[in-house]
Amino acid sequence: MRLCRRSIQSIAGALRDVVERAGGSGVSASQGNILFGASSSSRVNKVQWAAAEVGVSYRQVEISTSELKLNDNYLRINSKGTVPTWVECDSPVPFVLNESNTIVAHLAMTQGGSRLDPRDPRLRMLAWQWQEYGETTLQPALSPVWWGYKFGSGYPLGQGSALVPLEPAKLAASVQKAIRAWAAVDAHLAADGRPFMLGDDLTFGDITCGVHANRLFQMGAEGPDGRFGHLRALRAWYDRLLARPAYVKLVVAPTLKV
């Protein structure tokens, strides 16, 4: 069923109103892009870094995830209550997108030209492959290590992200799991000496793994207790990421404040 222009305008107006109320005072949904989520979130950092690499500007609503989960207007634009949420206000009806990997890929494919998006369909799928590996394997493997070494807490955290007692045996097992997970990235990078995940250029396939690599090496130049020092290709890749100003500003710097 086709909607008349008046119906589209009505839907667009209602959505813009909800977005503005979700963002609070000073947030306008009349034009431009809006990013919901605090910079302390690694998932928000992904989008910030990708947007900077492709030259896309946005206004950020720097509200914690716990607060957004209690924001009824935010839940109307993202019923999951997760962060980040990306809103493109220049469309006739604002375009709302969530899930960090999806937002990163969207920015690469629609805004990046050839800067982050491999135009060859097979290479693009390989980029997706590493995005997914970063979120489904690296993140859960690394989180217990991060919270254990950085905060002396067990993982998962307690209610309201409360710290819980650390169990050394579980932490040791988590380190072993993380080593195995990162060894796959190291082997991939080392196979033909490639500078980045898909070759000579940074792509969106580097983004998620790169965000988590920062947390790994913030726990030591060779990872926690030097346990990751044998992964030389991984460390060399991380050093190349450190040469990118957007990575340092939007991924590394927020971690240093934790």
C-alpha cells in the first residue's frame, strides 16, 4: 500500500519528535545524523571510528546505556534498549539503525566510497566475517580478562554492572580462551604479511577486531602478563592502527579514562 505525501509527513514528524525527546534538550532531528550512546561503550567506539574514517559527521547523545534503557522515547526508536542507535535525519522519514556492526557496515557501504568498503562482493563478505568474529568470539573471550585484570572483578558482572568476586581459576581459563581466539587473527594476518585484515587497506573488517585489540593491549604491551607476546602479527597490526588519528582519539583515548 502506498502512503500519500501527507501520511509520510505525519509519520516523519512523529518520529522526529520521538528522537528529539529521546535525546533531550538541544537535540534536533531536522537534519544531519545522531548517534545515541556513551563513548565509554566499545560498541559506540566502533561507530565513532568508522564515521571518522569515512568523513561522516554526527551529533552524539552521550547518555549511558543504563539511562537509555529507562528512557521510554529511546525504547520507541530502539525497543532492544541497546547502544548504539544511529539516526539519519536527512531522509524524508528519519532512518533508524541499531546493532554496531550493522551501523559500521552501513556507513562503509553508503558513505565511504572505497575507503572502508571492499567493492568486490566476496571481499565484502570476508569483511563481514571478521566483523562477526570480533563480536561473537573475541568480545566474549576478552571480556572476563578485561574485567579481571583491569578491575579485579569476575565476569559476568552483577546487577547494574556491579563488580563481583574474582575467581583466579576462572580468570586463568579465560586467558587461555582469549589466547586461542586471538591466535586465529594473528594467523590470518601473518599468512601473507598483510597490513590489514583484508590486505593493504583498512576496511570495515578491521573495525570490530580493532576495537577489542585496543582493550587487549591496554592490559600490557604484550597483553596481560605478557601472555600474548608471541602473537607478533597481531601486535604489528595494532601498531598500524595506532598510527591512525581517528583510532587513537575515538578508540584508545576513551579506554584510558576507564
